[in-house]
Amino acid sequence: MTYLIVAFLLSFIPQQQVGYASYGEIISKDEALSVADFIAQVNHEKHDFKVQGVVEDVCQMKGCWVTLRNDQNLLIRVKFKDYGFFVPKDISGNEIIMEGVGSLVQLKEEDARHYADDAGKAYHPSQRKEISFIASGLLVSVDE
């Protein structure tokens, strides 16, 4: 029983890969799409993707979501499968590789206001349209 408790607790500690901290399910760095290629492929239906990009913002309440930078000026919000893991709140500007399910969504106004508040930003109606990504696993670049 003690072994199970220790194994459970260890699952919440980020695992280290060379140059990356791992969160959630273990994923590889191989064959990830760029953000631009991901945006070109994503639609209103949910599909599996592996994407590599740079973190724009992080939820400053818990580290329970991040957004990615892109040249298309679309918001890509990354949340974590089953609320099963969180990331450090200071990873803005870090590269990430994530694997999971992505789709285009239209948020309810109250949800968009909540996310703006979590990011410490003012709400604007344009924030209701975004790309949703539910990551099952995530790698975050770390300084070595």
C-alpha cells in the first residue's frame, strides 16, 4: 500500500528529459507540428495533434492553462487533461511540446471573462473565439 501511495505522489513531480521538464503523460519530442501548421489544420472537430510552440501567457492562479504565441493573432489556449497536472507560472517565453486534442471553439462570455481575469488582462469580446487544446502530456524547455 505504501508503494502505491509513493507512486501516486511521484506522478505529480515533473519528470526530466534532456532540456525539458515533462508534465502529464510521457511524450516524445519527435514529429511535432509548428504552431502555424497546427492552425492551418485545426477545425471545429476534435483531432489529435502534437504541437511545438512558445508560451505567451500562463494562468497566474494555479498554472492550470497556457496560451501559445502565433503570427495569425489567434488565441490558442492549452488546458490539461482531466485537470490532472499544472505547470509553473513563470514559463512565459519557454518552448513547449504538447500532445493532445485540438479544435476551434466559441467560448461563453463568462468563461472568456474568467480567463482574462486569470491572466490579469481586460476582457474583450474577441477573446471568445479561440483554439482549444487539451494536452495529455507536455514538455517545457528548461535552462541547463
